[in-house]
Amino acid sequence: MNRPARNLFRRVLPWIAGLVILAGGALGWWKAQGAGAGEAASRTASAPGGGRRFGGMNAVQPVTVQAVRRQDIRVKVDAIGSMVASNTAIVHAQVSGVLQRLNFDEGQQVRAGQALAQIDARPFQAALAQAEGTLARDKAQLEGARVDLARYRDLMAKDAVPKQQLDTQAALVAQLEGTVRADQGTVDSARLQLSYTRVTAPIAGRAGLKQIDLGNMAQPTDANGIVRITQTRPIAMVFAVPAANVDAIAARLRAGEAIPVEAWDRGGKKRLALGQVASVDNAIDPATDTIKVKALFPNADDALFPNQAVSVVLQRETLTQALAVPQAAVLRGAQGFYVYVVNADSTVSTRVVAPGAADGGWMAVDGALQVGEQIVVDGTDRLREGAKVEVIDSDPAQRAGATAAPDAASVGHAHRLDRLTPEQAEKLKAMSPDERRAWFKAQHGTRGAGTPP
């Protein structure tokens, strides 16, 4: 080999050696990955549920349950209602005069007959005094005429005076008697006008905002009067229900039964008051196929106001000792409505049910269920007919491992349960029902095993 060739070989040799080393390393890495993949595939193939680490069809699913029971279920009708004052009165001045005093606070509950305002009474006192003076004068004249009439009668018996004079005196007495009666009427009218200067409440209720200020002239013709009073104890509510409920409501009213009605805020989160149906309208609205119902509420706490819009819950009837399951347990599928029942061998089976009225989280159902059977309430997302389940407590504070460290047996069982690590199993058991349901849905969407949050 000549010298130039030897120099070239020396320069290329390190590069060739490097390529050989890289090729050997790549070959070794490829073999290692292939062996690891084969081992993982072997482990996956032997796992229950067809290869998914968690949630396979044969995996044991954690669920919470409640027992079927019999209880009274209220059949309720929901509606929108408007509060109406039982009575409303606009308090007007009955005589004209300067407003001197207001004896109420705005928004105050007032009694019937309670003094609300005072109008300047001096002109009316003067008029009464004048009328009483006229009455006193005419009474005195009447008494004098009566004395003369008695004297003329005595004289007439002795033929001392002509009969005409006696008749004239008798007519004068009658005239003065009429005058006195008229004067008495004037006095009574003046006294009544004077009483009108003291403005009183015609009904009991809540006083609104004042409509006139002190020092102004109050007139009977004022459209707004002095104040408006609305009777809110009790307060009425008017709402419409479908006409299909008329028979049940009317029958209970005829029987003298109380029909409870609840008033809730518009969001349906807070109950404002509890009352009962007072009456039903006399005709059905053909445009909406509804009928109006009036209910009364004691409203002792003044929580309800006239014209207030509220959500209404009317208790139409009560199903006595109906077969009931938790409302969350009733599912809907191709076969209709159904529930999952936990069998004695810790498997589940579906039972078709016909749902009825719901009340307080429980639903009346009709189906092949027995009182005491355990119904799956939480954890139904990944269940199928015949699936194996483990019942866990619905209260996180009562679940195993929620307040104490898990022992080796419980960790091993949880690991066998869903092929999770012990930490994952304990996190799952410690979740609230809502958190666990959300996690189940997430796992169902990814179709793989994740780590509980």
C-alpha cells in the first residue's frame, strides 16, 4: 500500500469503528424492547377483562347501594304562581284639610281601626260648636212653646182663649220640634266630619309608602290617597295547574282535606312558605287546558309580597306505602327503565321497572322487586348483566381506609379487585359519589386504566 492510501485509511478507520459500535448498540436495544413487549403482552393477555388493566368486563366494580323499601310518596304538581294580597285598601282622607301628623311607619303592620294620620281639626271643631249652639237655642224655644201650649190648653178648657190660638201654638211647637231635629242632624254631621280628621286603617295589613307629606292639603279626591294597605296575613297565591288534576283536587276539597302547597323561590332552591289550597276556579281555560287554583299562606314572617312570582309545588295526593327505590338508581336503556340489583354472589342483574312519582330523592316504581333488595345507586356506568361488584360505603368517612392506613390484606384485595396499585384503590374508595362517578365516566371514555386523582 502506498503512502497516500495509508494516510487515507488512517483517517477513515475511526469513523468505521464508530459506525460499528452504534450498529451494535442499536441491535441490543431492539432485542431488549422486543423481549419487554413480549413479556408485557403476556401479562396483558393473562389479565381479566380481555387485556384492559382496569375496568374490563370481568373486573370487580366498586358500587354503593341502598335497599328497596316501602314508604309514602307524595304526588306533586309543579307550577308558577303569583302572590296576591287577600285585601287591598287605599286610605283616602274623607275631609279636606292640612295633614298635621302621620302615625305609622312605612312597611309597618297595622291593625284595623288604628290611627294612621291626623288632619287639622280646628275648622271642624268650630263648625261643631256652631251647630251645637244652634241646637241649644232651638231647644230652648221649643221648651217655651211647649209651656205656652200647656197654658193655652188649660185656658181652652175654661173657654178663656179661642181655639184658633190653641191650634196656632200647637203648630209652633211642632215646627220647633222639627227645627230641633234638624239641628241635631247638623250637630251629628259636624261631629262626624270632625271624626274624619283622624284617619284610621280600614283593614289590617302592611302599610306601604306614604303618598303625601306633612303640611300638604289632603283631599278626598287624591288618586293615591295617603297610603295603601295590603292584607298579607294571610296572603293568597294564584297559579294554574293542568286540567287533568281537577278531579283529584276537587275531591279532596269536598272531603274537607287540607291540600298542602309549597312556595319556593324562582330558582327552586329555598322554600319560602307552606300553605294550603283554598279554592279552585269555576272554569277551565280552553286555550291552555289549565285551571286556576288559589292557596292561602299564613305569612307570619312576611316572607311573601303581593305580585311576587314564585315556584309552586302542590301535593296532589299521597301514595301510601309505595314500593320505592332511590331516584338515582333508575336507569333508561333499550328495554326501558331498569335498575341493577346486587345478588347474593356479588353479581348484578337488571330488573325492568315502571317509574312513578318522585319525592325527596326516592321514586315509586312498579316491578319485580322485593323490599330489602340492594339496588346499585352509584357506580352503574361500567356495569353489565352479571358483572361482579364490591359494595363500598356511600359515606367517604365510613369507607375502609378513609381514616386509617390500609392493612396488607385490604391492599392485596384492592389490588386484585381492579389490578390497581394499593394507592390507586384507596384513592378510589375515598372518593365522594360525584367524584367516583366522574372518574368512571372518564375511564369509560379513555377505555384504559388511569390513576384516580
